[in-house]
Amino acid sequence: MRAPQQSLDQRLARFVRDRVEPALVADRAGVRVTAWPAPFEPVPFDRAVERTFGPMPEGTAWGSAWSTLWMRVDGRVPDAWAGAGGRVELRVDPGFAGDGVGFQVEALVYDDSGRVLKGIEPRNDRVRVPAAPGESFTVFVEAAANPDVLDGESFTPTELGRRQHAGDPLYRRGRIELVRTDEDAWELARDIETLWGLTRVLPEASSRRARVVAALHAAMDAVDPGDVRAGVAEARRILAPVLAVPAEGSAHRVYAVGHAHIDSAWLWPTRETVRKCARTFSNVLALMDEDPDLVFACSSAQQYLWVKEHYPDLYQRIRERVAEGRFLPVGGMWVESDTNLPGGEALARQFIEGTRFFLEEFGVESSVVWLPDSFGFTAALPQIALAAGAESFLTQKLSWNETNAFPHHSFLWEGIDGSRIFAHLPPVDTYNSQLSQDELAYLAGNFSQKGEATASLVPFGFGDGGGGPTREMMAAARRAASLEGSPTVRHADPAVFFADAQAELVSPPVWAGELYLESHRGVYASQARTKRANRRSEHLLHEAELWAATATVRTGAPYPTERLREAWRLVLLNQFHDILPGSSIGWVYDQAEEEYRQVAAWTQEIISSSLDALAAAGTGPAVPAMANAGPFPIAGVAPFSVGEVHAEADEVTCERADDGWVLQNGSLRACFDGHGLLTSLVDRRGGEEYVPPGQRGNLPQLFVDAPRRFDAWDLDAEYRHTARDLAEATSVAPLPAAPGEVGLEIERVFGDSRLRQVVRLHAGRSALQIDTEVDWHERQRMLKLAFPVDVHTASARSEIQFGHIDRPTHENTSWDQARFETVAHRWVHVADAAVGLGVVNDAVYGHDATRHARPGGGTYSRVRQTLLKAPLFPDPEADQGVHRFTTVLVPGDLAETIREGYRTNLPLRPVTSAPVAPLIRASEGSAVVETVKLADDGSGDVVVRLYESHGARATVRVAADFPCAGAVATDLLERPLGDADPTRPRAWDAGDVRLSLRPFELVTLRFRRADVARG
Ligand SMILES: [Zn+2]
């Protein structure tokens, strides 16, 4: 540190602490505090205030983890405060442990009628009292004993993250008192804060800095220690001229957006998020009441719904501010979801449910995708967001990259289909800014596009655990509106920033492909049970919508719109960026399992009742049949239909050979050694061998997984040095004979765990199925299942939403090196120009695909599935217990792998039924129908979502098999598209649609039913 700066810092620190801060309170008065400790779970205001409140002196210990204390505060504003100036506020310290916001005790203050007044946080601990001088008042304080699970990022395993009903008190009631403030002293504190900040960031040689330093010294000189209050005005008068010097013409321009990143669940359960929303939003409303400049951007329809259900009065006040354009619903998503893990339809539904909610509740539609904190971004997102009506995208998270600095802050982001969306990474590198001069100076220097553009967005306000903007931040913004040496600051709607930024940046740089986060690579595997439930729920919802739509159209059965919406909303909530990725406390996963069970029960009920209705309505006799919910024929059963299976004539055998076994059918021969490892896999149709010389597939590998930081989130590159092959089997035995299938059962024991696999080859199916069950009791270890593939290729294809992405298998660049763990949905496919192999799964997301020297020359590829992690933080019990995974090896081209991906995740469902014809028939080719459902508006229209799956141009014919009055192409919200593209039709007179598709193009079609009366 520079010596002159150091002496200034020392003098200012002492001056602020000893002179200014004591002067902030002009007068104080006592209040009476009584309390009622609530039982474990929160109770609403009406029930709490009926209880008996007992004495609660300052210093009383209270609050086992997650419990609640209700305090009643009775006071009277002294008569003498009339006309004395300042603000009359109740200062509440429920027992703060330090000044961290959102990770410890928090409180909400109500008036005696139950109206929410304001939240109480460590750095925002006052509420204006509902009384004038001479009047008495009563308020209630609901204090939540939320534990500090993070404990200063020590990542120490803790039991605090599970629901518990007893435990030592965490907090001691602090001072609660009435204060009358000195606003001049407060303004002086703000003046000093801004100017002091300038002295730290301006060049030492600058005359501007010298003048600011001189003014600060002169201001301190003007305040006599014996009578501080008398000197405040003079000090402010001295500082006013340096605060009045306007910004330079080329100053960076900041668009400040009030914000509070509230994680919908993380180190707290969702029931606490409900209360965090109330605290934060009431803070915002209270600040808006006194400061007309504040605008506040708030994402996540789910959080608005929580407030609507639990705090109707607060919600009404939010609605009024939304109507004024100051409380801004942004993002258009149900929650700030992860974007890598949700399936295509689910990611679309994040936008559909969120946007529909904002439209229905507020009549507004956000144009900005708002995902400051999600852990990397799928290359499918640009197309999905644009199809939902979004125009721009914001994240901050790529500033967390550990290897490569992301090169742009304002740019066009291009997805797999070529869709481009304008994107902004706020160069302030935080979504919790306080608008300090240090932050403002940093962002101006950090802004990559500063040669071509002049503006960036700053989300300011305490976040993660909530809190939001404060008076102090607003004061900092006001002083920086135009201030020499500082970027300029204006409050703005993010949509205004994006419009201005796009207009200004004439030829923005383009980033094509995914926004891979070079950190948090463990989130593709942590909490595998939740990930499996997500995958199953997505496919059950697909089935439920398909069969319910079919039953409604074919039999007139009512369509379960509300139940489906409820189920979707639970699935969407659990895709929040700390739930599905696996980074929340154990309580969150206990609740997620409950909710997924509910989704399974609801969807199974819809599927059964729909198929029952269809079975009964059929014209032919009910016979043993199969319902095929997938988009490809299986064993003669057409897509989206019910029919009889027509098995191909094929012979399948299992024979002992050397010390192993050979499984064989007409198309495949798979050889296993005596330890159940795959030594050969031959496609008998072309004779290709897929296991490289000397390699063995189906190899489980155990690794040490002890990240430096962020256990559940991270996977450090060093894990690769610790591979232990679990090559030894305790038993390998053929499965008992069964018609049309042969198999082996393999058992392995390691550590405290057990792994059991059943390998199956079916007659007439060109795929080898491996069902793996792991009874997992390891800690800080990771389990992968490895498949070396005798294919020389530069890249591996991984399924993502509505398509796939190619990622290099080499490590040429630092970007490739950093991408050592990746996400895939139902499959990874590696191929040379002639042959390929798909590794398909039913519940795995984490993969790595690499290349290795091949004995005999060339390279082979290795695809590994990441089955399990065992992090200790934040859930020390994460992933313990039994897990099941199905893996299917599919020799052949991409098309075969795509088909098998659907088949594995949407297996045939046995029914006794007459044949049921599909509602929709699509021509064969690379276009895939992902979704068949009824329209959300209750019109009875049939909605079909399809996409091109190979990355190739394609034509497709989609025909309705029901009385149809025509079809239109729509956006995701099922609204007809405009005529932006005159080269292709947007509407068809009959239910027979012919379309040409761009590579990976996503299309939504709406078929109007001719037999439905319209109101
Ligand atoms: Zn977050």
C-alpha cells in the first residue's frame, strides 16, 4: 500500500468509527420485548400472535437450528422527538453473528395487524415504526434461527443441513431499541464512503485524487471531537465541490439494476426461501417507498407464487410496483434453473411456465434471460430462449472460470442450430454488487468491449441468501451519477440496458457453442438419486401428456391440465441451480425425493387411466399389447400408438468360451472374460470389432474425489491420477434361460460397497444392455464406468436438449484441457467416417470422452460414464445407499443411437388393449417428435413439438390422425409465429404439414381440431 494512502486510510477509519458513526443516532428510547419460541416449523402471523409472549431480556440465548422466535415489541415514540428531525426507526438485533447477510439469523417485522413492514438483516437492521411522536406502537418480529452452514467456506461436514428438532441455541437476543437518526451525519458518512473509494482507485499522480484527498482532510479538520454534530454540515460543505465535479466524457456507463439473488433452495430448504422472499421483497418495497430511483429486477415465477400464497398483502403491493415498471419480473423462467441437466422439453417448460405466469399475473413479458449464477449454459439455450420470446441473455457465472478468462462481456451467443442471442456478462464479476467505487473502477477496466462500447449492467444488492439493495447502495449510486474519476451510474430496467448496448455495439463478437463453466464439474453427478428422478419424471410427464392427449381426442376423457401443471412445476422447481446439480443441504434432497414420488404417482395415474380409457374405447378386442410412447417404432409398434409386438425371428445364445462367456444374437457378438469385463464386441452385420486391442470394456473405476473447495460442486483435475480399476469380480454367472434374452450376472465388492451388474442381449435387438446396481457406501470417492471404443475420432457427440454437441476428445488447447468432465443427456456417440458406437444411459449425465494410443497404431476413444460421487459438503450423506443405472451399447450410426436413447428412456409399456392409432404421424427421417400434448389454453388443440436431430437439413411431413381444421407454427407459448421468414409457410389448411428444417431446428405446431366447439 502507498504510504500517503495508508495514512489517509488510518485517519478516515478512525474518524468514521469515532466521530461519524456515533453521530448517526441522535436519540434513543427503550422498548418492551416479549417473545414466544415457535415450534420447529414456521407458523403464520395470525396463529403466532395469539400465543402467550413471555419475558425475553437482551442476551437471552435462543434458537436451535431452523427454529423461529416471535418477538412482540411495544414502544412509544417520545413526545420530545416531535419536530426534532431525523428518521424514527426501530433497530433490531435478533442476535447477529457478524455482518454476513443471508447466511445466519434473519427477521421479518409485521405491524400489529399482520401487515409485513420490512426484513431485518445485519446490514439493514432498521424499520420505520408505525407511530408519530407521542404515540404508542406494537410490532412483531419473526426471527429465523437459520444456521451458517457454510461456516466461512470451510467446507466442514455438518449435520446442520438436515431437518432437526433440537440442538443448542445458536443466537443471543441483541439490542432492540427505538432510535432517532441524524440524517446529516448519515449523508456525511455516504460522502466519505464515495470519496474515500475514489482515493483508492484513482492514479496516485492524478490531480483529481490529490484534490479529493485534500478535501477529505479539510472535512475531518472541520469536525471538533467535542461537538461532532456541529461540524457535520461544515464537513459536507467542504466535500460538496469535489462531489460536484462531473464525470469525464469517456467515462464508462453503468446501468444499475437493483437485485437480490435468492437461491430457491441451497443451504436452506424451500420453506425458508419462502420467508427469504418476504424479507427481501418487503425491504425492496420499503426502499421504493422512499426512493423513487430504485428499480428492482426479480426472476423466478416460483418465488412470486410463494409470496402470492403466503403473503397476499405483500404480493398485492408487488403487483402495484410491477404495474409502475419498477419491480421488474425478469428471466421468464419458472426458476433460475440449471441449463445443462434439464431435458429439452423441461428446459422449454422452464420458459413456458415462467413466461405464462408473468403474463397471467402481471401482463408483462420479460425479454431478458436472467441466469446470473447457473453452472454453465447449454448450446441449446439460444434457440429455446428465442422461441420463448426472449431477446437477450445475462449471466455472471463465467467469471468463475478457473483456467481461461472468457473473452467477451457483450457478444452474440450462437447455439447449435445457429440461433444468436445478444449476451452480457456483467464485467463487475459479481451479482451482489454494493456499487462501491472499488467495484465500479474494476468493472470499467475489466470490460472487454471497452474499445467499441461504453456500457455495462451491474446487478446490485445483497444476494444468494437474499437481502437486496439498501439505502447505502442507493446513496452510492446517487453520488456516482456523474462524478469525475468514476463510471457514471443510472438506475435502469435491464431491457433498457440491452436495447442500448445492442444499438451501440455495431458488430459484436460471436461465441458459438456451449458456455462451459470451467468449475463445478462435479454437479453432473452429485446427488445421483435426484438426477435419476429428474430423468424419470421428464419421461413420465412425456408419457402422461401423450396418452392423456390421445385419450381426450379419441375418447373425450377430460384432459388433466391442472394436475399436469402441478407435476411440471415440481419438476421445474427441482431443476433449480442448486437442487438438481447436487449442491444443496440434505434437507433439500429429502424433500426433492418426496416431490418426485408425488410426480411419479400423479403421472402413473394419468398414464394408467388414459391407457385404460383408450383400451376400453378401441374397436377391436383387447389383447396383450404394448404402448409405445417414443417417437420411433419398437418391435413393430408404431410411435405414439398401442399395438401388438411383432418380434423378428432371431436366435440369441450364451456360451462358455475359454474362461469367459460369449453372448450372441443375429447382429451382435459380445465376449466377456471371467471377471465380467467386455473383451470383444462385434457387429456381425459388418464384422466391426469395437473393443480396442488389449482393452476391456464395462470396467468400473474408483477414484479419490476430494476437491480443494466446494465438495459437491467440484471435480478437480487431479482425480484422474487416482484411478483404481475394479476389475476383479466375486462372481460371474449366466442368467437363467428366458425367452428371447440371454445374460450374465456379475458381482464386485470394493471398500464398503457392492456392485452388481446384469448384462443382457435380446433377440432381434442390436444393443447390449448393462444394468448396474451399486450399494454405495464410500466417502470422497467417485465411480465411473469405462468403455474403450476402437474408433479414431477428433470429437465425441453428446446429446443435449433438442440435438447434440461435438466436443474434442483431444487436449490441444487450454480450453480443451479444462473441459475434462462434460454433460450428456441420453447418449454419447463416438464414430469415425464409417462406424460408430453409442453409449446410452437412463440416468447418467456426467461423462468424459478421451483418446488414447492404440496398440498397433492410431488412437482409440474411451467413453466413461460418471455414475457416483460421495461429497461430504454440504450434505455429508450425499449419495449413500443403493443406485441403479442402465447403460446400452449401440454399434452403428448416430440414428441408431438416437433411437436407442429414446427406447431406453421410454420403454414399451405392457397393456391389455385394442390397438390405438397415434394422434400424430411423422415421416421417417432425422426430424424427431419430442412432445405431443393438448394446448395450454384449454382449446383442445393438439400441440406437437419436433426438432431436427442429426444436425442436417431435413424435410418432414407431420399428419394429424383426427379431424383437423388446419395447423399453425407457433412459439413455445403456442402463439402463432409472425411472418419473419417469408420463405416458408406458417399455416396449413389441413392437418397435413410439410416442413423443411434447418439443422437442429426446433418447431412447435398447433393442430386445430375440427370436432371441438369453441367458445
Ligand atoms: Zn445461486
